[in-house]
Amino acid sequence: MPKRSLHMRSARNRAKNRARNKAGDGGQAAIEFAGLIALLLFVALAAIQLGLAAYAVQQAGTASRAAARAASQYDYDYKAVGKASMSDWLADGADIDSAWCFADEVEVTARVDVPSILPDVFDFDDAERSTTMPCD
């Protein structure tokens, strides 16, 4: 009989200790969760920033091709053609340069500002693409 009561007491003590340990872990779990969420948020913002940079490079290529096509046909409004081929929100910060038809070809360079989500963390140079086309 004494063994049984000793066993019952130790089972009760174990149950109390488990309840006490579970109640104390809640704060640590919340802090770990907050740290993990901050890390995941940073990774997500980095992925979005890389996507924006790739999109800006693609838009610079589109603008340079359209402007080079217009300039090769002696269209003096080639810069407007290049900017019209881009997304409106990127065209405002775009710069399109050209050298007129020398040696039967024209080269147009488009520079587009890469938008930044967190300016001090993700800082990219301008996206730049050049296109060369034969003159008509």
C-alpha cells in the first residue's frame, strides 16, 4: 500500500510540473514566432525587390527596342515612342539617349530607375539596355 500512494503522489507532481512548464513556455514561443515572422517578411520583401529590378530591366529593353525602331526610320519623336512602350509608372523616371544614323545604324540606350521598397536596404543602380538597328 505505501508504494501505491508514493506512486500516486509522484504522478500528481509530474502533472503539476508539466502544467507549470507549459505555462512558462508561452512567452518564449511568442518571441521566437516574432523573430521568424520578421525574417520571413524580410525574405519576402527581398523577393519582391528582385522582381521589381527584373521588371525594370525588361522595361528598359522594351523601350530601347521601340525607340531604336522609331529612330531607324528617322522619327524625331523616338524618345516619346520609347517611353510610350513602357509602363506608365516606370516611364516617368526613364531616360532615352541615341546617336543618329552613323554608318547605316542607330544605337539607342534606355535607362530606367529601379524602384526600391526599402531605400537604405535595397539600393540598385539604374537598369540600362541598348539596342542597335539598321537605318532605313
